[in-house]
Amino acid sequence: MRTLPVGFLSDVENSRSISARLTFRDNRLVFTERVLADSLGLADPSTADAAPSGTGILRVVNYSNALYTQDITDPSSILYPDWADASISLAVSSRPGVEGDRIWYQDSIGDIYYWDYPSGSPVLVTSSYAAYTVTLAPVSTSVCYIHFLDQGWGRIVRLTSAGAETEWQGRIYGNVVTAQYFDAVTLNGEDHLYAADQNDGRLLTLKYYEGIWSDTSYVIPLDVVDETSYFRMAYASVIDGKVVITGRLSRQTEYDVPVAFDIYTFGPDHYTMGRDLFVSQEDIGGKMFLIDSMLFYVGINTVSEADATMLVGYDHPDHKVVVNDLHSWSLGCAGNTSGQFSASLARSEEDAMIRRNAEALLEININGAWATMATVSLDTVTATDDMDRQELLLSGRSSAIKKLSMWESDQNYDYWSQAKLSAHPGELENVIRVTGLWDEADAGPLELEDLNVDGVLYMSAKASRGGLMRAKFQKPTADDFSPLYGVALNYYYNTEAEIGHNGLLAIWGDDQHSGGAGIGLYYWDDGVMTLLTSASLSIPDDTWHWLMMTFQDGLIRVFYRLDSTTTWTSVISMVFDEEDYLPWKREAFGRGGLYIRNRTPYSMTPGFSSNSMILPVESTASFPTSETVVVNQEKITYDGILSGTPIPGDLIYDPDGYTATRATHNNSYFDGSEIVARDGAYIPADRNLNSSASYLFGPSWKQTGLTMVTEIKFLLKRNGSPPPLYCYLVHDHYDNQAPQQQYVRSWGSVSYSSVGTSYSWVTFTITNPVWTSPTGYFAMLTMRNPSTGAHPGYDASNYWTVQIDNNNLERPGVIRAYNNGWYTVEGIAVPFQVLGRNRTGTGYEIYLDGRGSPCERDTYNNFSLVVTDGPGKGSVFTVTDYDWQAPNQWVPNQEYEAPEKWQDYAGLSGHGSWATSNLSRIFVQENPSGIIGAGTVFRMWPSLLVSERGVDGTLSTSHGETEVSVYRDASVQTDLVQFYSTEPDMMMEDIIRELGTKAGVQDFEFDQALETAVSSTAGTWGAPSYLPGRKNFIARFNAPTLSSSQEVGVICRATAQEPAIADLDQGYMITLTWENKLRFYINTLGTWIMLEEFAPGFSFAGEVRISGQDDAFSVWVSGRYAYTFHDATWADGEYAGMIVYGAATVTPNWSDLDRRKDNYIFDMGQRGAQLLADMIGQRRIYYHDSQTGALKVFRSRPAAYDVGDVLIASNDIQSDGAAASRVRAEGYNVAEYVDYDLLREEGNLFKLINAMEANDAWESYEEARKVLLEAASRTSNYAPVGFADPRIEPNDQIVLSLPDGDVSVIVDEVQFGMDIASDRVTFDMEIGARDAEGS
Amino acid sequence: MNNYITLDSKKYMTSSKDWAPVWLKPATDRITLSGEMDVTYGPGLIVGYTGSIIAPVTSPGTGWGTVSDLKTTLAKRTAVTFTAHDSSTAVNVHVLGPFNPASMSPMWDASSNEWHVPVRVLEA
């Protein structure tokens, strides 16, 4: 309903006089630039600041680190005065600021001063920022904001002229190399700040209001991957009650002609990007001022000027013309579309202001009083000239919707409401499992089945930078069980790119704070955790509790609450300030996350086979001596630990390593392994040793390496009591070269008392055994004393008899007897055993590159040798022996033709020489042949000695690299995870306002659902002011100043409008308290209890927004996210309203369009009007242009009013063309509404509507219900005609006086026409309406 | 009181049979659905004359218009000056048709012939 002057229609029935007039305005801002004479030769516009001063502008600049001023008394003059040196040295690259003739600057030593131009004295404000290069942006003479980079990130501080400092809690993160793209203005008590997080990219804004800093938001909210536009801010100023941001818009183009120009945009909160935008194609980087009738866009050495128009609130007489004589005009108005205007004027009225895009204000006069009928924008101006007449024909549309119709989005603008997710962590559709094996619980607590594995889940809610993440945990009591668990934000993980865990992580553990219990706050970068800070916190076992982390613009806070209590404990509060590290891996892809690590003693294993009974582990230090461990899902018990330190580092297999026969060896510790040189079956025979000169040369053997013979055994018996018998270990040369004795290497002896009279193996223990070279040796039995050379005489009764083998002549050993000379007795062999040690290790030999450190050969026995790379990777061998330096290597000096090979000649003179080995050998139990090869890399690991595999019915399998954990049947439990981003919930009003503003609309009229002040008295809850139909809602009000015990807030989910809240039997209350806390109450069967209380950490002032959506109840204060409560008890109850406790009063401005809009993208190429229509869809939201050109949007029709006795005709039209009796709304939720009366009366008329925008099933149901009601009302239509009632607008409910009685109808469209001729004078309306009954 | 009018600076005689003043009050009257009279008035009162201007083929003297002069005046799409019989003050008027000139003689171009041209003269 149009607003008309009081009494305007008081005397119009039956007769009246009429006329009309049109006022045309050309509101365009057409700038022309001119270059200024620049006495300093300045180039960078971001080094200066400017502000209105008297009748002109005062400018300041940092030129060569000195302050210069320019006092422009007449900005329109051709010549600006020269810059004047203020004789003040400035900090390098600092930028001074000016406001109200007060100049703020950072001097050369970094102190910040102000100086009242021109005659004041510098006053020191602060010395706190000497370490930084500061950009100053004063908003008044008493407040100045400073912006500077610290650790690469932007900080912002509010300074007062008295030196008080208040720092913004956050940081500007991004690709910022200068702080100079920064400015601030004050408007209506709020200070608006602008800073860039990309130098040529995006502009962030935040505000400060009565002690509260808001969160940041983007001036131009681009799609996350959009690179179409870049906007580099120049400056901000305030003109006509609006913030004017200037800067340079650059557009991405692949053609070699850049698209870039300077623009202005009006704000704050929503910023225009419509038809009125352009300043100059030159890169001026100016600041906008309105001085008298001119706009000045002042750059560093260029100024652009434009006549001011009504666009900036100035009614410029040169841009306006009034036409009083109209032949006729018509105005058609229908719901949710632009009004259509046409008019006819005399050609004589032609004027430059009457042009396309001119604004035309249509006013009507009835009985001498004027009223505004419409504000339109001309589409066409047609000058007709025909034989009958000369006329000026105009057509146009109501101006706001025309802007929407003509505006086409030039990029993808992306808008999001708060992401909300509360879920059981086992819900796979809501909580994504990244790592760890989790149980399948979807009702009881979820547990991580793994031990010592990082179990990570993340929330599937929309990604965001920061937010609130919390989870409910319980940890069990168990020995050797020390869990870690917590919550994460900005979490990012990309398996395809092999990027590990990233984000911010708050972990509780019993060692997280200086070794004690507490919270550790980590920065997680590609899987590497870096501790940022920690705090002490003890949490009882077996008790449900919450951990919560928030991240807002760099401020990280961690909280803790027992589930049984209502209040949170703040544990950590810090600002993320890591140099060179952003607080997110991908700023647009951060998620809320949950972390659990069921920690028991553990170590990594490289893997082992399914039958291995040693279990290689990286370290055994934390393992008990015997325990059950779990590897993957297999339980294994062990009963021994191989402690010690393995060989560190990689061990490289050397395929050329070879132990040649007779190789020498330098490793004195490697004294060989026991060998048996001779053994086996034989055919017994006897040979007596009874002569003093008798020698029995026993077997010979050829050693394969250095050998230390320690024992030699023969089958002997004594006869009588012979003298001792000696066994010489004799070199092969003994029988060939003199003196013979030099070839006796060592010997052993036995006496008759130790030998029986029948054959038995008799051991000669070699005295002083020595290493013997790999050549031929003999064991010689004799009774000659090796020390003295004496020997007994012949004794036929007392002698020794040796068992000989008379049946194996082919054995390599020969018997030689000495009897006045050497001779050989062929065909006789002696069974014997030579025991000793040689340089061959125990097990299978593996050569390794490089010598090791000297150590005992059993040092690493039973350690695990693990192939970590190359052939055989994953194989594990058990170490049985170790030779830290391999035998010397034979270096042949010639080549051999096959089948000969150099190994056949190793050690032989003339074939080469020995070289000291640079290898080591390791011996293993398992045969590595065919497994390892060139390129094999080993690591040596200690081991657990397994006693049983596959314990408790688990499957014994091979394992790859994984953890070996001491098994405990224990896990941290979690049964609820919640994530909320910080973006304020957008209601329909917000997004329509944003869309309209983008299109250039600056005036809006949104109906308020609740505006009446609500109050109470001391000590009581007042009667709520209820609104129906608001199970979900977004309430809005200004925070009042509260005193002791007072609270204000929202009551919701009530099923009735009970004045006394105690009479309700269900509901919630979300309140702000006098202590700057938020409270969440629940009513259960009439009893109210407080569920939760949270202190956001800042005072309450400014606009409060409380959003209740299903089970989430979020609060924002002055643009800053405060908190989200959660409860799912009451899912219905459609009454919500304001509530007050105590003698306080709150005045709401609760929008009638408070339905939440989850996400909306202004797709590039989409027209604004189409976007608006798509957004509204079939919802009962109505809009049209108001008479003053504002976009008027409402959901509730104004109260019905009577149209007087002005109708001269009417048609009553019955139709079922649009009828429906059943409506089904389908979107994410499906709901169907049936009107059974209509079903009976009209039959089955089904209608399907799209409810993709509905937030839940209830909203879908409401959509269906309203659409059906709307359809039902269209069965009975009216088309009255009569004298115009200019109040009537589409969707008004009016009462028609018809011959059959009064009828209440809803106006769908109305056509006004005024025709003034000598023989005809009319101001009529034709209405298209429908029965209001039931709608 | 003159025996002529002055139109567009030319004098013409008018026909006594039909020349008369006109006062026009722009308005529309109708009956509403309730049977009441409904009148909408336009602004102002339109004053003028209606009747026939007598235009001779040949000018009777200096200052007097001919049929040719009258035709030129009537073709103009702007207001022209007009002085009534009873006035000495010229006002701007719109001269409106339809013009249905009638010749007094079958010899249209006879020098003695006169044309009678009905007009509506309304003050601008």
C-alpha cells in the first residue's frame, strides 16, 4: 500500500480534480579527469591520504621519508598548490593519515604522533609500534587505525589520541607485501575498516563498534575458485551516509587488451557493483569527496570530477527538470515484477534530462494535494511527429527492479550461511573417515579400533576458514594406556596429492603440557605436528566431557567442559603467528576434524612374515618383558625382548662381496665359528702307536679360510699305561722342509688316565690355538714331547692304538708314518675330527657396504634385518652373526676365460693380491638367495621374541610396515561431533539486499515481523512477544545495556503463545546476560533449566543475530560469531519471540523475511531479476518497487482496507486454471500438504513444487501449505474498474464495494491511467484481484 | 469592439451565424456501481471560441488575411496569437479543427469569393 499524505483521499469519492507532474533527474556520475601539476613528481597513490578540510581537501604524503602536506582550498581549481614540506621525518614506507585537519604519522624512529594542521605541535601518541612500518587511517580527530605487517601477517590496532590502544584479535593472512592498501571510516557509530589479503586481489572488511571487533568478510565475495576479477582498494570515504570504496577493478582476459578501470562502490555491509560504477580507465587510485555540488576523485597526481547528483544525495539543479503538463500516463503494477510506466508529453517539453536511464518521479495531485505515485527509470524516449500530433512518448520501469533486470552478474559471487553439522561420529554421510580403523557404531560411542594410529575424521559440512569444532569424549582407565584425542580446524587432507594431515589441532594427553596432562595446540603441516602452545588440564577418566576449539581470523581458543556441567573452561587463547605458515593449507577447504590416538607402548615394525617368531620393532624400549601386542588385527604374545641398539642407518647390500678361499681377515673379534673338519662313517681297523719314533700322520685337510683349530679327536684306546700321546697340528710343509719343528703350529695331549682301554673318541685340546691360514694341515699323533723333543722308548706293553679306516681310500686324508724317513702308507685313513673356528659366520652370509664399528660378533644376534628398499623390500631376516669387517678381498690381476674364474685363483701368488676389505658381513637365519639383490637396502631393528602368533583367534598373517602396539582393550570414545563455521546465517532479507545492492539498488523496504519493544520487571521473565510460523528463525535486535541479573534473548519452539513462560511445556531460550555470557535454557514439561553457558570473551553491543535452525542455535554480535548451542529435544513448536528477564527492554527489528538462506551464488551471466525470481521461487515472498524507488519486499500482506465508492464496473470470474488441492514440495526434504475440503470440492489437483531452498522438512511443509493456499485463492477472481485509489499496490488486500456486497480480495495487479484532455479527464484503475478467502 | 478578429497577426471577419465563445471545463462524469455520480475534473478552465472564420480569396486591405494566409496559420503546430472582437490584447491560442472550409462561390478562386472555415480557438 502506497503511503499517501494524511487526508489525501479524504474527499475523493464521487468527485475530485486531478493533475500530475513528472520530475526527471539524470543521476549518472560522469567523471572527467585532469592531470595535476605535481611539485613532487609522485607516482604511488597509496602513499598519500586526504580528507575534507574547510571548503577543500587536505592531503598528506610520505615523500622520501618526509611528511608533505597540500592544502587544497578549491578542489575545482586548475592548479593545486605545491606540496609543502612539514619538516617532519617519517618512518620508511609508513603512510600518514589525515582526518579533521589532524594529521597522524609515524616518525623516523617509529613513534606515532598526531599534529593539528597547520599550527599545532606534534603530540606523541604511542611508541609501541616502532618495530613496524605503519599505515595510519584516522576516522576522526580522536581515533586512528593502524595497519602493519608482523611476521608477514597484517595486524590492526585502534589508537585514540589519548594513546589508548585496542588491537584486533585477528590477523590478515594472505599474500600481502604492503600494509598500504588500508583505510577506515566511521559511520553511524561503527568504524569500518578495509584491508587487502591479496595485494591485487581481495578486499576484506571488518568493523569496530563499542569495543567489539567483528569478524572479517569479503567486500566482493568471490567464488572460491574465481579468478575473473581482482579488486585493489584505493581508499574509503563517507558520502551521503554511505561508505564509498574506490579502487581498481581488473578483469581476467586472454586477449591482449587488458580490462581494468577505477571504480566506486557504495556500502557498507553490502556493496554496489551495478550500472553506477565507473570512474576512469586511468589508474588514479583516488579517494572520493563531495564538496558542494561536485564530486572529486582525488588521486596522487590526477583528479576526476563529476557533477554530484541524487546518487550521492545532491539534487543538482542542472540535472533536473519538472514537467507539469502531461497528456497522459499509465502505470501498471504487478507482484514480483517491475512496474510498467508510459507517458505522453508535448514535444515542447523536450529536455536533456529526459533521456534513457533518467529517473522520473511521478507525482499526482488530487484536490490540490500532491503525492508520490512512482519512481521510474526511463527505458525509451520517443519523439513522435506525425500528421495528427507531435508528442514525446516515454516508457520506463520502476527503477529498482529495472536495475535488477538490467544487471547481469559479471562473475560468480558466492554467499554462504553458517555451516552447521552435529552428528554421531559414526554417520558416514556426515563424518568422513580419513585414517584409522573405526568401529561400525552408529548409536553407541564410536571407538577407534587401532592402537597408536592417528585416527582422524572430518566433518562433511562446507569447508571454511576456521569456525567452531567440538566433540564429546570419554577415556577409559587402563595401565599403559595413554590416549591422545582432540579436535581440529582448517583440516585438510589430500590422498591423491599425498598431502598428509594439515590444520590446527588441539590434543589432550597426559604428557601434552610440559610432560604433564594438558592440551597441546599444534599446527599440522603435511602430517608434521608443530606445537604452538600448551596448557595444563586434567580430565578424569571414564567421564564424558567436551573439547572445543574455535578459530576466528587467527584467534585460536580451546575450551573444555564436563558434560555434566553447564560452563566451559577456557584453556588456551592465542593468535596464530607462525611466520611463513598460513593457518590453513587450503583456505577454502578447511574442515572441522576429530583426532584420536589410542596410545599404548608401541614401536614401528617394518613388517614380518606370517610364521616369523621374531617381531622386528624400531625400539623395544617401551615394551614390557612379556606382553600381548597387536599388529594390525593380529594379536601376538612375546616373552622376550631383544634390547640393545641396532646398527643405525641404512645398510646397503653389496652383491660383489665374496669370501675367497684363504682370505685373510683383520677382525680380531671375529674368531670364527666352530667347525668339524672330519667326521663320518668308516670301516674300523687298528694301528698301534708304540714306538718312540712313531708318528702317525693323521688326516689332512684344506681350510677354506683362516681357521683356529681348538680340538682334534681320534678314536683311541690305550694299552697298558703308555706315556702321554700328543697330537700336533702340523703345516703341510712339515714333511718336506727342515727344520720340521717350525711347522708345528700347536698341539694337544692326553694321558692314559683319561683314555679307556677300548676305543672312544679322545679329544686333544689344542694348547694355545692360533689362527691358521687357508692351506693344507695335518693332525699328527706322536709320543714325542713337542716342548723337549724327548720321546719314550719302545714299550710293547704300554702303547696307544688308533682306529683307522681301511675302507675309504678315496678320502683326501692320507696316513703317513715316519720311520727313519717320511713315507706314505696308502690306503689307510684315520677317522678323526678337527674342531675349531674359522672366519665363516653362522648362517647365511650377506655382504654390506662399508665396515662397521668393532664389536662382538654376537652383538646383533636375533636382531631383525629388514629390507627397506630395493629387491626383497619388506623381507625380514633374523641376524645370527655379524662380522664388522669382512675378510680381505682378493684383487685379481688378470682376467680368466670361462669356465675359469678369478675365485678359483684367489690367494694364489701371481694371480693377484689381498686388499683390506671395506665391507662388513652379516649372517642371517633365513636364506636370502633369490630375495635380495643389487640395490637392496636394509635396516637393522631390535626384536620381540614371539611366543605365540594369532592369539585370541586372530589371524596370523604377514604384515607390512605398521605399528606394533601393546594390546589394551581400551579406546577413547566419542558420540557427538559438532562443527559450525563463523559466517552469519543469511536470511532472505540479507541475500535480497545483497543482490539488490550488487545491481545498484540502494534503498530497500523490508517488512519487520517484530518491532515492538519487549521488557520485563526486576526478577521475572516477561511475557514473550511471539511470532508464529517460526520453528526456524533468525532474530535480530540491538543489544541493550544490561545490569545485574538481566537477560535478553529469544524464546522458541513453543507450541502456544503463553504469556507466562512457566506455562509452556516445551521450548528453548537463548539469552545474553549482564555478564556478557550466552545462556541456553530448555523447558521440559514446564521446568526451565539452563543447559549451557558460554562466555564469548567480548562485551555485547550492536546488532545481535540469533539463528535457530533445527538443533543449532547460533549467536552473532556486531558481526562477530559468538557461539552455537545445540540441542535436539524439541524439533517442533512454531512460536518464537523475544524474551527479557529483569527490568530491561529490548527493541527487536526481527525481519519478516528471516528464513535462512544456506547458500546462493550469483552466477556470472545471470540477470539480477532472474536471480531474485529463482531465489524466491514459489515462496510467498512478494516484492515490487515502492513509490520512492526502493525495492520493497515483504511476506505478510498489509492489513485490508476499503476502497471507497469509486468503482464503475467489475467482473467476477470463476476459474480453476490455477487450482490445486494437493501440493508436494520436494527438495532435500519432501513434504506434502493436502486440503481435504478442496480435494472434495475441486477434485484431485496435484501440484509439485521445488523446495530446494527449504532448510528442513518443516520448511518444505510450510512451502507446500502456502502454495496450496495461494492456488486456492485463485479460483475466484475479480476485475474491478473505477477511479484510482493510488494506495493500491500488488498484494494489497482490499475490500471492494460491489452490488452484491463487500468482497475482500488480494490485488494481483493494478493498472493506473491518467488521461487529461479537453473532453476527457480520467484517473482510473483496473484491478486484477482474487478472493482473499483462505489465502 | 471590433468587427474582426486578429489571428496570427491577420484580421478576419467571422460568421455571425455560428461564431460564439466557448468555456470548456475538462471533466468526465460517470455513474459508480452504487449509482452515484462520479466526476473527475481536469485542471483549469479552457476558454476559446468556435465558429467560422471568413477568409476572402483576395485581401480586402492591409492587415487583412486571405484564405491562403489562414491556411498557413492553420497548418502551424504551435500556438498563435489571437485577439478577440472585444479585446485589444492578444493571447496565444491553439486553433483546432477539423477544418471543413466551405466556398461561397462555385468559382473557388474568384477574387470576390470568400471561404468560411469552421475552427475551434482555445487559449493555450
